[in-house]
Amino acid sequence: MDVPLRFGAELRRLREEAGMTLQQLANVTSYSRGHLSKIERGSNPPPIPLVQRCDAHFRTGGRLHRLYSAEVESAGVKARPARRRVIVTGVGSLFAAGLADGGKYGHVGDGELPPQELYQDQLHQMKQLGQNLAPASMLPILRSQVSNVIELAARSTRSSRAGLLVTASRFAEYLGWMAQESGNDSVALKATDEAVELACAGGDVHLADYALVRRALITYYNGDASQTVALAQQAQRSGAPPRVRGLAAQREAQGLALLGDERACGRALDRARDLLVVEEDASGGPALGTTQLVDPVSMVTGWCLYDLGRPRAAADVLERECRRIAPHALNTRTRYGLRRALSLAAAGEIEESCETARELLAFMSVIPSATVRTDVLRLDREWSRFRGNAVVRGLRPALANVLNVGT
């Protein structure tokens, strides 16, 4: 790619205007003086984490990120396009066929039908199981349960059918998350479409809004910040329940952090906190979104601080919140613990970063996650700048093993 020359010149201008030497900027950003010198001269393109940290340090409001993105685009290097898919909100053929033929999606015994609450309890148990098993191993179990609950709805009276269809939609929604964790975005989107159909048939029209939040998560991990913000804002313009709008505001904040807009990110996080205080769920179905975090908004705040180029602040927030995660929630502990290790590495705290990541990398070998793997790749890049460090060298095999498992 053509090196963004104007970015380097603007970075030098900001540094000199602040009265900083290259070494002082190196100390702040945890990048070497020589690397920064090459970036300022236009010999090397800047890594995105460096752009974020410089935006944060010089308080540009994301201007360096926008300048760099514009230069990359003008050089003809385009970001991967976001996956676009229409979320179906009408009553679909999936469950209609099941209701018509008495249920073709699985077998439920001829005895007394179990209550809706039984399946909701099973979903809760499966989410607990999903914290400790590889996502791919969860997919056939969840597919079977979606079919079972649809069959049960087909054989139930009208009064109980709606609640069962909403419950089936929650199984399908969780199936979509496990598919994304397995690295299969197309299956994730298909399962989310199915969840929306089932929910609408059960009278829950707001799962379509949550589906936008789920789609925004896919675009976020694909690095498409603008599409992430657009989808999250669309979900908030609806009359969805407070929880759905609160989760959408969190996702918007993550997209805005990628764009380097710290003020707008903070406003989105404030909205999320206000909305997530309200716990009602008009659908009567299991709660949407993670239930493993004591204070999800604070955890997302730490997540956003890293993307805003403030890794030291991010590490402090993430350390506090990670202590509050239940010991059994291995997937959640790994996800946010590795984000903390990444923040520590970015802040130059290499030994502490390695110590934080040591046990979590072992978990990743057992419970691979396509989304967490994006942070492992970033951690690999951060550690590679300190390849001479003995602690880093000692963890390279474990890191390589995790990256090989994810391929």
C-alpha cells in the first residue's frame, strides 16, 4: 500500500507543537523511537493501535484516525466490506411448516408436555455449559433444542404456543452467538434470522431490534466501525424495551471508540447505563445479552478505552471488573482477561501482560473463540515488539498453539 505521508507530517506537527521529543512520544505510546521516526518520515505506515494512542494523547477527537483512514482509502486500500443481510421480521416458513404438519423438527414424548419454564431453565444451563465447552460442540445441541421447542409449540394450545415460540427464539439467538464464536458468520446470521421469525410468531416484535445489535457485533469484529454505529443507532430509534436499547448503546460506544470519538463514546455509555438499570422484559423470554457480568457497562468502558488509545486506563478498569466475574465463567474470564493483557502490553507493562495471559491462553486451547482470537492476534503483534524479553519468549509456544487452533 502507499504510505500515508500526510499522517506522518501531522503526527510530527502535533508532537513538536506539544514540545515532545521522539523518545518522549515513544515512552507514551510504547512504540520505539526508530519506528516512530519512520512513520513521521512516511517510510512506514502507522499501526492502528498507534493511531488510537496518539489521538488519545494529543486529544484530537479522532482526527488522526480519520486522516489515516482517508489516506488509506485514497490509496485504493479498502476495508473489508461489511456483511449485509436483511433481517426477516415476518412469519416465516420454518415454524409455519411445523405448525401445519404437527411438528417435523424433532420428537417430543407423548406424555404430559413440559412447561415453558423447563425449556427456559435448559437454556440457562446451556449458557452455563457454553462457558466451558468449545462453541462448535454446542451447535448440534442447540439446533436440536430449537427443533424440540418448535415441535412442542406446534402441539400446544394457542395460549401456551406464543411463549414457547419466544423461548425457541432465544435458543436460536444463542445458537447464532455460538456460530459466531465458532468463526461462521453466515450461520450466525442465518440463526439470528430464524430467531427473529420465531419471536415475531410468538408476539415479540422487538427481537428484530436486538438482531441489529447482533449484526453490529459481527461488523465490529470485522473492523467496520461506521456500520457498527449505524446498526446500533438503528436499534435505538425503535420502541424496543430498555434492555435492548441499552445493549445497542453499548455496541454504539464500541463502534465510536474504533472511530476515535471519545466524547460520543462516553455519551453512548451513559445512555447504556441508564437504560440497563431497567430490567423488565416485555416478551417474558430469557434475558438477552450476557448475564455473566456484574456491571457490563463498566466492562465495556474498559474495552472502549483500549480502542480509544488509552491502554493504561483500560487495564485498570478491566482489572477491577475481571475480579467480579464468577470463577465458572471461563469463556467470559478469558475474553476480558485477554483484553486486559492486551491493554497492559500496549501500555508497556510486558511482564504483567504475560502473567495475566499465561493461564488464559491455556483456556483458549480448550475453549477456542473466533472473536477472542482477534485480541490474541493483537496481543501477538504487541508482544512481537518485545521478542527479546525472556517472559515473552517463554509464552510464544502457548500463543502459537492458540493461533493454530483457531485456523
